[in-house]
Amino acid sequence: MTRFSYGTVRESPRRAIFVVRVNPGQLGPMEVEDIAERMRERLATRGEPMAQVVVVQGDSKETLRLHGDPYSVSRVRDAMFHAAIRWMALDLD
């Protein structure tokens, strides 16, 4: 069973990058894009239509994969390295 969690990386006082973590598993590109799109739809209903979303797979350095805009992926990778993301459970269904 796939579980999701999410966190945010602050870009500015008014902007954040949203991070969706997938546990367990390695998903294909279409599945990753589907997860990102479902999160964007969810955020759009909250009034954030242009939100950046990064999808994270894996649980170790060897298996970690980040998907999204290159700038956002870089910011998320840095935040993860510094343990600056607080993860919360997410239900995308």
C-alpha cells in the first residue's frame, strides 16, 4: 500500500514549494506526474493555483529520487539535507 506525506519548503513569506513523499516504492513517470497533478489540484482549491510541487521517492541516498522543476528540486534537496522539512500524512484520494 502506497502512503503519502507532505511538507513545505519556504521560498518567501508568500510562496512555498510543496513536497509530496511516496512510501514505499518506485513509481513510473506517469504515476509521479499524476501524484503531482493531484496535489496541484488540491492546492488550487485552497487558492494556490501556481504552486510548485516536488515528488520524492525512496528512503535512502541510494534510492532517493526527486521529480519536479530543477530549481524546486534543488531547494527541496537542500532542505532535506538539513532536515528542514516537517512531514505530515496526506490523503490524495
